[in-house]
Amino acid sequence: MDQTKEQNDDYGYNLFPERKKSKYQKGSIGESLFTFSHKCQIMLHVAMETNPYAKVLLGALKNSGCAVYKDRHFSCEDCDGTVSGGFDATTSQIVLCQNNIHQQAHMNRVVTHELIHAFDHCRAHVDWFKNFKHLACSEIRAASLSGDCSFSNELARFNFGLKKHHQKCVRDRATRSILAVRKISKEEAVKTVDEVFDSCYNDHEPFGRIPHSKKDARFAYRDFENRDRYYANL
Ligand SMILES: [Zn+2]
């Protein structure tokens, strides 16, 4: 597999049309009041302050020397298609698609998903653009750890058994994420996901487990805080 071919790949930027405009060219305050943007900002704030998944990741990012700031590292924008969010590695910014995120639970998952990419970006030297295995690995982790695949668990339990369903869902979502932002064939995307699946699916950092529910995530956050305290006492 040739992992270096580019063929005019725009790396998914077509999905985020506002990324092409000059940076920080935002509407006036008056314009943003009572708009999608305003609602997006409020839901982002709620996610960062109250969602245990997001809190684990924000804490881990800070500890790794990559503190995330709401104004600097998040951007509410209108996006094309049905994408909900993205991580722009060139600016270390998370894009939240204000026209496609309407509920707090959805916002929580998108923020968590993109923070996992930010965490991978911070801790490892990820080559997002040329190395499809790196991208695949982070998409597997993001799908698995963000709760993207825990959503339909109740139903799935009857159909497949929990674990099998979760793995299949993670594979499918990771493959779709890659196909959305890189010009490669479906076969190539599936193969890349396959190649790195086991090691990346089993890497649960910084959660220490796959959080299947908010309760799990709260436990992970408690462990995380205790781990912090332990280090602080050394
Ligand atoms: Zn992703």
C-alpha cells in the first residue's frame, strides 16, 4: 500500500469551508447572539465544565503540557455535509460544526472525540497527513473512547453481545472517518484500520478503560484525579 500518495488530497478541508477564510474573521457580537454560534459556545462550555469524559481529557492534556483553552483551541463553524467536528492539526484547533450539532449529548461526544485526537497529537508525533496508520489509530481510539459506539448498547446487547458490537462499530466509524477526509479507496481504509486495530483499540489512555457510560467516565475521572494526587505527593 502506498501511504504517501497525495493526488490533490485536500485532507478534508472541503468539509470545513470556514477554515479557508482568513483566521479570526468572525461575525460581530451582535450577529452571534441567539445564533447557532452562540448556542454552540454555550454547549461547549457545558461540555468542558460538566462532562466527565471531556474533563479527563482536558486534565490529561494539561498534564502533558498541552493545556486546552476554550477561546484559542475551539472554533464553532458552519460545516458541509453531515460532519459534526474535526481536529485541524495545522492550527491545533478543534472545529465544532454549529450547524450540525443541536443537542448537548451530541456536543459532549464531539468534544470528547476531538479531544482524543488533540491528546494523540500532543503525546505522540502523529503524521496526520501522510501516514494513514497514524490517522487510523487515532480514529479507532476516538470512536472507542468517546462513547460514539456506546450509544446503542442497550439494543446491541440483545443482537450481538456488547463487546462484539462495540468493536464492529469502532471499525466502521474509524473507516468512515478516514474516508471522509482522505482520498483513498474503501478497501485501503478497511485494510489500514485492520492493521492497527488491536494495538490501538487496546490503548485506553488517558481513561485506563473503555468508558461505556457517564458513570464509567466519572470513575475514570476519579482515578485520574487520584493518580494526579499520588504524583503530587512523590
Ligand atoms: Zn475523528
